[in-house]
Amino acid sequence: MREGQHYLQTQGVVQWSTPSNIAIVKYWGKKGVQEPLNPSVSFSLQKARTLTRVEFEHRGISNNPSVELWLDGQPMPSFQPKISKFLIHLTPFFPWVNHFHLRIDTHNTFPHSSGIASSASGMACLAFCLAEMGTLIQASAPAVSSLLVSGIARLGSGSACRSVHGGWNLWGKTDALAGSSDTFSVPVTNVSPAFQSIQDTILILKSGQKRLSSSDGHQLMETHPYRDSRIAQANGHTRQLLEALATDDWATFGQIAESEALSLHALMVNSRDGYTLLAESSWEAIYRVRDFRRSTGIPVYFTFDAGPNMHLLYPEAHLKRVDEFVQDQLLPLCENNTCIEDHIGAGPKKLNKETSLYTQAL
Ligand code: PMV
């Protein structure tokens, strides 16, 4: 029998589009094989997405990945080690992965270094592509499901495991949600209508390379003096946030969102060789959001990922008034007056292989 003949297909193409997500309760610190120290809760974005196309071709038995990476039509050798490491991690699930040459083309709908996690959407998107590829080449492969893909995406980047469902997601074992797990994320479905249409305006206060990667930040939690109290805080916040989402309680939601963001950044400051990723303009934006909230009573709150750029969170009903505030008070603080107006989204989508990666019509 010719080598490769036992595969249903020896070449083919798969394409997916997957959202980024923004965490309200933050994942910070790991244990075991990419499992979280604490539960985290996020929602998937709609416009901020990664689109990935994988072309595969059988190349024979090998123990090493064969992969070429392209970002926006340009070769990206600098991402090669991270992707190769991810593929090596996947061999227990996809033993065939090294038997194929993979050409991976990727496009993000949002700018690089914009405060939107491209590793979350990127790794989740690649995980969807590989799971579908499995079904094309092996009759015995498991069907593509969000839970399966979540567990795989997690091995590439922890927060990627929360980019596999639309709407609200929870990752990490907690008594507050039945079925929750440390190895994959589950959808949070008991959510009031206003939280199902939450808005997120992302303010690009400062772009550029981070001082320290998230992986290094997670590692610093291993010996962090506040490790245990952080785990307790995140567990408490998870329970309160689920309650707030179910009961349309924006005040509690906002208190948790802001406390989580500032706790994440305080943990960085207070870690060994402390550092900060917030910029001076991040603080000015915080003060302006709080002043606006106090003077108008509009429930608008902030969060930050591991970076200086603010995510402004508010109900859709206040879109117009918040947009005016952003134009007047926040855009002048932003680099090149840039913000991205996004909102909660519907989740991953399998793309027809004829679809251009550069399409915005999602
Ligand atoms: O998925 P990672 O390893 O890039 O970690 C992401 C951590 C935060 O973005 C800061 C928080 C989170 O839960 O997304």
C-alpha cells in the first residue's frame, strides 16, 4: 500500500473565522498542563476575529511538524516556534499532524498590538481548522465540536479556549457553574438580554511591544506573595459575576470588571521584579470614565487585558451617549485617535474555502 493511502484525503483546504474574547474575571497563573489557577469569565467579540486557512498535503511519516506560516500574505517565520510547539503538544490528539505539510495563512481583522488578544482568536482558529482537517482525513476522527476544540486551543494559549463559543464563556472548575472544567471552557447561558448585547469600545491608548509576555506573567504567579488571596478573589468574583449577568445587575458587574482589571495590573506591579503594562494615558482614561459615570449615571465601566489599552463596556441602550463621550473625552488620549467599536458576538464560523481571508463580511 502506498504511504498515505490509509487517509481519506491526502490533500485539502479548511478555513475558519474565530473571535477574540475579553475576560471580565481574569485568568492569571497556571498549573499542570496549561490549566488555570482560577476560573475566568469572558465574552467573545464580534468584529475582532482571526481568519485562518490551512492547506494540507501528505508528506510521509515524521515526528516533527512541517509548517509554513503566512500573516496577511507575508511569511512569518517568527511565529514558527510557537506554532511548532503547539503542533507537538497536539500529537496525542492528532497523531497524523506531523504526516502532513501545513501551509497556514492568517489574517486578523484588528491591528497588531491593539489590546485585542490575537493569540486567543489565532490559536482557537487553528484548532478549529485542525479538528476539521481530522474529519476530512480519517473516518474515525471525532466530529468538530466547541468543547473538543476548546481543549485543544487551550494548549496553544489558555485564553484561546474561551474563543470557541459565541456570547459568554467560563473556563476553570468552579462550584458556581455545573459542567465547568479546567481543561475546556463552557458557555454561560443564564444571561439577561442587556448583557447579551454588551458593547466594547477598545481605545488604543498605546500600541507596541509588551514589556513582558503573558507567559512570563503567568509564571510570576507561581511564587507571588498574593497567590492564594488572588485565587480566592477570582473565585468570589466568578460567583458574583454569574449572579450579576443573570439578574441584569450592571453595578455589580462594573465593580467586578474594574476590580479584576486593576487587580491583574497590581499583581504585575507586586510580582518579583515588578513591572507595569499600563500607560499614563490608561490612568487618565480611568479617571475620565469614572467622572462621566458619576455625572451621568450611565453604567459604563472599563477593563484592561495584559496591556495599556482600555476596553469600555456598556449596555447597547447607551451607545449614542457613550459614543459622544468617547469622541469628546477619550479619543484625544488615543494614539492617532484610534478606537475599535466592537460588541459581543456570535462565535466561530466555518468558512467556505473560496472565501477570501480578507473579507470583512462575516
Ligand atoms: O492566554 P494567555 O496565556 O495569553 O493569557 C491571557 C491572560 C489575560 O489576557 C491577561 C487574561 C484573560 O483571562 O484573558
